[in-house]
Amino acid sequence: MKTFYLTDPGMVRSHNEDSVIVSKNENGEYLLAVADGMGGHKAGEVAAAIVTMYLGNAFSKIKSIGTKKEAAKWIEEAATEINNNIFKYTDEVPESKGMGSTLVICIFAKDFLIFGNIGDSSGYVLKNKKLHKVTNDHTLVNLLVTTGELTEEDAKTHPKKNVLMKALGANNPVEIDIFDVEREVDAVLLCSDGLSNMLSNDQIERTLCSKLNTDDTVIRLIQKANNRGGNDNISVAYLETGTGE
């Protein structure tokens, strides 16, 4: 099992509103999470930090996440608690009003792999050298695609493609989508939309299959996104499982 994570401001933004974490508990279970903050006065980075700090602290305190059902419940309860913490912060710091964050999270345990997401940060698995997107983006254009009002091709260049329908700090109560995924995969990749908007699934897949070591794979993905413009902050959390070989 090998992990690496990295966040980069990109080529356009003056500061980084993303936050990323990889944590391992006593039982050898892994938590990966990426949060993409939003809001003025640098409040986006505060919201994203609230997300990953809570997850890191909470996960490191438990010896085991338990069963798949218990893990899903833990993710749901964590999302609710984080959401409450963000709203509490905005009540205490009025100038941060409107701040929020996406969240994509996965837990890789001995018997299961589950994902959760709110917003448009993405979760993928690599299996048999093929990349598969697990999560669904909570965006206006994705909603229009699912209802047939917009094609996937048109969605890529739609002027409102970054409008979120769901985010931590924006909805109360909040509901996180949970995905139960086959555990026997080669790798798990989580990223902010600073990567997924810059690189196609094929480009990401080729990089993951390029036989670079774990650290260099993540670094190369971020370099490629920056080479294509780096319009946003770019964050990646990556886990090579060794189980899908």
C-alpha cells in the first residue's frame, strides 16, 4: 500500500483554497479526502481546512472504522458535523458569510472500499489499467446532462459549469452521496476540479498507467494540469492498493 497527496495553487489563482489529507488508523484502514473551498476574503481556504482537520482528527482517534455500514454512517455523521462547524464559523465571523467547501472522501478498509461526495471534487478507481469515475458531480450542468437538456460535450464549455447545487456550508441539512465500490482495484484517486477540468479521463488514465512511482504520478498529474493552463487550485490524493494486480 502506497499513498501520496499534494495540493498546488495552479497558474492563475493567487492563493490556494484546497485542502487534502491522507490518514491511516491503528487498524491499517485508510482515509483519503479532498476539499475545495469557496468564498471571498480567503474564507474558502478556511472552510476547506475545517473539512480536512475534522476528518483527520476524528479518523486518527478511532482504532477501526468497523463494518461497511458503520463506515458509511461515520462519513454521513462527519459531513453533518463539518457542515455545522462551517455554519458556526460564519456566524462567529460575519465576513466569512457564504464560505463553503466540496468534499470527496474514501475509506479503504480490509473488507470494503466506499466513497462519499458533496460538490464537484471527484473520486476514481483504476482497475485493469482502466479509469472509472465513481462519484457524481453536484453541478447545474451535470443536472442538465442527466435530465437530457444538455449534452456531455456541451457541458464541458458551458458558462455555468462550475455552479454547484450542493456544498458543505451551503445547504442545511446536508446530504452526502455514498458509493459502495469493489475493493479489488489497482488504485484510488481523489481530486479537486482543478485537475478534472484540465485533464480528460484518458489523460489521467495514461498518467496512472505510466509506471511512475506513487509520488511522481501525483506530481506529473499536477504538472500536466498546470501545463494546460492551471486555471484553478489542483489537489490530488492517491492510493496504490497492490490488491488489483
